[in-house]
Amino acid sequence: MNTKTRWIIGALQAATVAVVLVAVLTVLAELVPALKDWLKATFSHHWIGKGVLALVAFVLVFLIASALAKNVSTQKLARWMNVLSITTVVTSLVIIGFFIVETVF
């Protein structure tokens, strides 16, 4: 397997983790004021904090997943592309739904 394929699978897995992390942090920061305050205090703004944490998570997962990748087939790459796509849609709907519920109720 070539390096490019290992990097692709690592990037897909890392992006999936980063997307979930941002969604979780977004909802939790609204529900747990101490978390939002910590993000603001540490990174100057809660969205900057979420971005920095997502970037760190992406880099770590990318490095680990790329190093551990073995025998990556085109089917596995396609599966991870689907996982990332579905995860992105679902987490977007969770965030949108959360803020709709927070606004209405």
C-alpha cells in the first residue's frame, strides 16, 4: 500500500472524529456553562477553542490512523467516505435541532 492511500484513510478517519468533536463541544458548551467559559478563557473565544481542539484531534487521529493503516482497499476508502458524509449530515442535524429546541422551548 502506498503512502497516499494511508494518508487518505487517515484523513477520512480524522475528519470524522473532528466533526463529531465539534458537534459534541457545541452542544455541551451550551448545556454546561463552565465548559463554554473554559473555552473562552483558554482560547479567547469558544469557537476558536472548538477549532483548536478539532485541529489537534484531527492531527493526532490522522497520524495514528495513517501509521496503523494496513491493506486499505478501495471499498474501505469508499466506506470511510460514506461514514464521514453521514456523520457530517447527522451532526449538522443534531446541532440545528438542538438550537431550534433551545430557541423554541
